[in-house]
Amino acid sequence: MPNRDSISNHILPTASTMVGVCMTVISIIKLTGNGNQTWVDELLALDSLIFVVSIILSYISVRRGSKMARCEELADTFFMVGMAIMAISAFILAFEIF
């Protein structure tokens, strides 16, 4: 039986939401038509892939329970790297807009 108090239960829905946020920001950048942010949207696309890896690892951890503690640790690491990249992207985008 999966551990209901594991951090993977929190990573899974949050990382899924972050993929949606990345895709939304990429769409907004593309809709504005400003060519200066082309590498910010690529950075956010990479970020969404990092969140997908986190989603997969946290799902495996939830399904397998305490036997997959290493998957949970990796999911947490990928999630935190994804959040850091998202914060950096936000700062870069804010400076490019203004």
C-alpha cells in the first residue's frame, strides 16, 4: 500500500500544474510576436521536460510505495531544479519585457 504521507503525493499534482504553467507562458510569448524571447521559451520547454521527469518519478514512487524511496528523492530533485529554472526564466523574461 502506498505511503499517503510521502512527498511524491505533493510533487505529482504540483509538477503537473507547472507543466501547464510553462506551456501557457510559452504560448503567451509566441502570441506577443516578440522575437527577443526565443531562448526564454526554449528554456521553459526544457523546464517542462524536467517537470515531466519529476512527474514520472513521483508516480512510480506513489505506485511502488516505500520500496521506491530513491525515485522519490530524484523526483524531488528534478522538481526543485525545475522550479529554479522557472524562477530564472521569470527574471529573464521580466528584464527582456522592460
